[in-house]
Amino acid sequence: MNQNKSVAISQILFIINAAIWLILGIADFLYLANRIAMLILLIITLLMFANAGVMLWLAWGLGKQSKLFFYCALGVMAVNIILTFTDEFGFYDLLALLFEVAIVVFLIVTRSLYLSTKETT
């Protein structure tokens, strides 16, 4: 697989993950609207939207093939994977976990694109 295609795939995976988090944030907000305190609901929703924003930032940054963005991407994915287990674990958690593990595996397989001495910032 050529270098540009691998970077584009990484970017697309992060954009898809951002979309998933946006959808989950909206769905949780609508589902939980009358079930929990509004402040808690807003915090949960804002955290999901922030996660989506970080995913979009990382998608953009991975296009620069930078070590910094590569390590940030792995770090954010690690945090997301760990946080998956801190709450009730259901079907949607499993899907998110599998998708995020797939992203980590793809980043590790293509790490030479980001860890070379050439920085395109």
C-alpha cells in the first residue's frame, strides 16, 4: 500500500470515529434527557463532542505525518480504550472498542510513515 493511501486511511478512520462520537453524543443526550440531572447530561455530551473534536484534529494532524500527532493519536486511542471499561459494557461499547483497537493496530502497522526523520509540518 502506498504511503499517501495509508495516511488517507488513517485520516478516514479518525473522521469515522469522530462521526461515531458525535452520533453517540446526540443519542445519549436525547435518550438521557429526562433520566439524569441536566448538569451531568451536559457534561457527558460535551465530553463526547470534545472527543469527536479531538478525533478531527488528529485526522488533520496525521496528514502532516508528524511524530507528535502519531503519539497523540495513540495516546487518545489508549485513553478511549481504557475508558470503555470504566462504565457498563454493552454492545455499543464493544463496537467502539473494536473500532478503536483497529485504529491502533493500523497506526502501529503504518508507524514508519510518522516516525521517519522527515517531518512535514
